[in-house]
Amino acid sequence: MNDLLDIKLSNIDKLKWLPFVGSEYFNNSCDNRLMIIGESHYLSEKDFSSGMDKNLSLTRDIVDWIGIKKNYGRTRFFQNLYLALFQKDKIDLPRFWEMISFYNFVQRPMKTRKSRPSANDFINGWEVFFELVEILKPNKCIFIGTSASKYRNTAISKSNFTIVNFKKAEKISRTRPRILTIKNKAKCMFGGALRLITKAL
């Protein structure tokens, strides 16, 4: 894992948990950097009592324990991610994670599996995201879930970014993925634009 930018990342005001950044992520060309965005972390009462929600490395620990070591338990997020991307989860997971970055969008833990983020959670998530991409400079982002997309216009109006293109793709199961291209208004980044894809697993 790459932690060279942790001090800079820690200065993002509303960032509660540092994103996972693979050791080879910055060796990818600027046109080939992928960030995957999960929605929420769900913690148990035991996790809260142990202070896990205050752990700056929570997202990284979850990627390592569940995403790489495949301790899925009741969580199907990572397994479904691999099935969606590769049609299987028997891949070289350490290598896969070396090449990408991962950010948890909602920076507040959910206390039960039935809990849902608020509108403010999503707007704050976008605010952090816009600062994050200026540091990590991904070229493509895959959002796992479409809920954040509902707040894109509200959030982007307060940012340095503008929407270049937005469309809904053909329906997959009961959901239509959203494809959004954004551009930094102040300077050219990511070869000019950043492509965001939101989809449900």
C-alpha cells in the first residue's frame, strides 16, 4: 500500500477514514488510474465500543481483511465487486489491489444493516471526493451503488468541477448505471476529464 500522501490526505477537512491506495497505483499512467468507491461502512456495537469508527485506517483495514484476504463473513460487497468485474473472485487479489485506489463515500458509520445515509452524508461525501481526486488524480471512478448520483448537481455546484456529460446506460437488473464525466474548472486534469460510473451490484 502507498501511504506517501497520508499527511496531505489527512488535511481534507471532512475525511474521516484514509482511502486505500495501492502500492503501484501511481505507476499507472494518468490515463489509466482507477478508483473504486464504496458507499458505507457498517459497524457493530462491539466495533463502536472498541472505537473502531475512530480508526483513521478503517477503510484500509477493511480492504485488507475482507477485500484481499476474503474474510467475507456476512458481507458480500467485495465478492459481488469481483463477480461484476471479472465474473469470479478467484483472481490475483493482492495484484489487483496494488493497482487501484478505494474510497468509502459516506464518512459516517452505519450502526445497522438497515441504516441508510442521509442526504447530508452524500453531499459531504461528494465534497471529500472532489478534494480527494485532486490529490490521487484518478482517470476513471466506479461507484458501487447509484445513491450518491442523486446529489451530484447539488454537490458539484459548490466545487471546482463542472459536468461535461451525463447519461444513463441500459438497465442492468432493476437499475440503470449512470455515466458522468466531470472536469476541473480551474485547470486541466486527468487528461482533461474524469469519468465516473455508478452501478449497483
